[in-house]
Amino acid sequence: MKKNANVPPSDGATSDATVDRYPLVAIRKHCLDCSSGSIKEVKHCPCDGVHSTRCFLWPFRFGKRPKTAAKKYGAEFLDPAAMHEDEKEGKE
Ligand code: SF4
């Protein structure tokens, strides 16, 4: 099977070479830096253009394409209108 040049290796390696080659890995790394390394802060980042200013990296902050991230983390984390609805209801 031919390897997809746009998909980073699945071994979780985030060497400088990996970050340079794969923009989504670089965005994830940047978002973790922006949120002091907190995965939870990145997940709940309010910079979606509705709850705060818009960050153009927001849809890509999981280091995956938005459709893939929606399947893995839940569509509400990729939809600014649905973001933070769970917090109003007292859920995590
Ligand atoms: S989406 Fe923007 S504001 Fe949010 S964590 Fe990433 S870089 Fe920071």
C-alpha cells in the first residue's frame, strides 16, 4: 500500500524533521505551546470566533483535519456554535 505523504508517521514522533514536514503536526505543537502544554486547554480553546477572537488555527488545533478530529473528539469541538454548551450543562 502506498504511504500518504500528508499523513505523519503513526509512531507519535514529533522530531523537528516531522514538525517541518507535516503542517498539522506543527499546528498541534504550536497550540500546545500556546496553551502551556495543556491538552485540555487546546481542546477547549475559546478562540473560535464566537466565544473570543478568531484564531485561524482553531479548526486544526487537534493536529488532524477537521473532519477527522470531529470523528475522534466529537463534532461539538469543531463547531463554534456547539462549543461550551456542555459547560453550561455542567459537564466536562
Ligand atoms: S487555536 Fe490558536 S489560540 Fe487556540 S490554542 Fe491554537 S494557537 Fe492558541
